[in-house]
Amino acid sequence: MIVIFKLIVPNGYAAITLWPFIVLKNKTLKDNESLINHEKIHLRQQIELLILPFYLMYGIEFIVNLIRYRNWIKAYVNISFEKEATAHDCDLNYLVRRPFWNFIKYF
């Protein structure tokens, strides 16, 4: 389910996925197929990890990356979940053939 609520989406980001919602910064983003696909990949990752462990792993990986890279953007783009979603966000058929727990190969 797609929701428009710019107060939830952090500055500098276009969307955030909070299972079971994709929250967009503004309604014009509903037409951005690669962004929506990126967020749907995150929904799949969240379901595979039974939701709460996804957020825990995401946060831990971000903190470790922040210590490693000492840079917010580098820490964010190097989270395994983001790497998978970014690598496949333009492939609108990716989720049809995506292997279970495929984010593991991006660690």
C-alpha cells in the first residue's frame, strides 16, 4: 500500500518502507516505477526476515558502515538491503524471479 506523508520520510530521501506501507515524500513519486520497485524489494526483504529482524539488521549494518566509512551516504548505500534494491530497482520483473534471502550476497 502506497501512502503520501512527507513528515515521515527523512530529509534527503524520496521514500521509506515501513511494512506494509511504502511512504512517499510527495504524490508525484507514485509514477516513478523504479522507486516503487526499489521499495517493493524492501517489502520482500522485510517479509523474509519477519519484519522486526530486518529493521534490527538494517540499523546495525548502518552503524557498522558509519564507523567504517565515517560518511552517512557511504554508510547508507553500502547496507546490503540497499545494495540489492538499488542493483535491481530498474528491473520491474526482478521480484518474480528473485531467490529467497538474496540480500545475503550483497553483504
